[in-house]
Amino acid sequence: MNTHDEASAKALVVRRRPARARAAVLVLHGGRAESRRTARPWHLAALRMRPFLRTLESRTHRDDVLLGQVRYRRRGWNGEGAEPLADTVRALAELRELVGDVPVVLLGHSMGGRAALRAADAPQVRGVVALAPWCPPGEPVAQLRDRHVLVLHGSRDRITDPGESAAYVSRARAAGARAGMLLVAGGDHAMLRHHGRWHRTAASAVAHLLAPGTAPSGLFVRATTSVDPVAL
């Protein structure tokens, strides 16, 4: 893809579009700290999110919930440029043009979790479900005020730090977010160990955020009311 094609390519990839969308879910895959290489849908980071999309398809209303993905131009975060964040902001703008101002839940893994959490101040974002997110010390949290945030992190993650996620959630709560964390015992960064648990829990959390009037699971309630991570 040349520079002109990259600039003109859509950031939003629609996977399911109902006739009349009342809400939307955007999925964001992981990447690398630094890489200027073009992001491709067949890279492992993107492929990891396919099972989550399949589970979301079965757990959300086909008739009124749009499912989409964010297409990154580059594989890396690339310093203060935060290129995946810019792509996420573009995707949200394209979504608004497509279906109007509907509530949105962002589901992101690793670098995609960081981008989702950073983009949470967009007016249509209702909440974020972040899977093993990259939350380095000093990561901003003010944008999460009045947002719902659930972090899932594996206890055996060696790529991103569950301790940093816990600290991030505590700071987000202090900033006014309704935030909590579930610790997947034995879970790894690739979400391969206990993969069914990752998929089901993430989809259940997204479904609840899309329909907050429904009764959430007890685990979800404990995660978002407890200061300490809740074991899953």
C-alpha cells in the first residue's frame, strides 16, 4: 500500500451492519511499541481478535448492534505520535457518519487496549473493555471520567504487566471512572490459556455495557466496585 492509499483508506472495517444500528462495538487488536511497517489483517495480533468477534456476534443483538474493527495504518504505537490512537479517532468519526451518534463500546487488546482507553473521551464512547492492556506508568486517565472500564489481565502475562493495569485502574477510579479489573488466573498475554474464559467474559461485559439496564453478573459487579483485582 503506498502513501496515498494509506491516507485514503478507511479506518473503520464493518463486520456486521444491521439495517438500523442503535449501538456499536469496535474491536482493536494489538501491535508493537515501535514499527513503521504496514499493519495487515493476517498478522497474529489481528488474528487473535477473530474469536472475540465470533463470540460478540453470538452475544449481541444482530438486528441493532453494529460490529466493526479499527484498521491501523502502522503496526506500532510509535512514541508520542500514538498512531493507533489517531486511527481509532478516525474510525469513530467514520462510524458516526455511517450510523449517527449511537453509543459505542471499545474492546481492545494490548496496544489496542491502550488506544481504546485513550480514545474513551469521544462523546459516543460508553465504555471500554481492555484485554491485557499496555498501561505504562503515567498513562493519562482523565479522559475516563464517567466512563465504564473493565480490564481483564492474565496473571502469567510477561508482555504487559498486570500490576501496571491494577495501578491504572486505581488511578482511573480516582479520576471518576467506574473502573474495575478481573485477573485471569494462569492467563497469558496471547489469551490462549483459558481462551474460552477470555472470550465469554469479554463478550458478557460488552453486552452489559450496551444494555446497562440488564442485570450484570455478580463477577462484573465485584470487579467494578472493588479496589483490588477480582480473580476470574
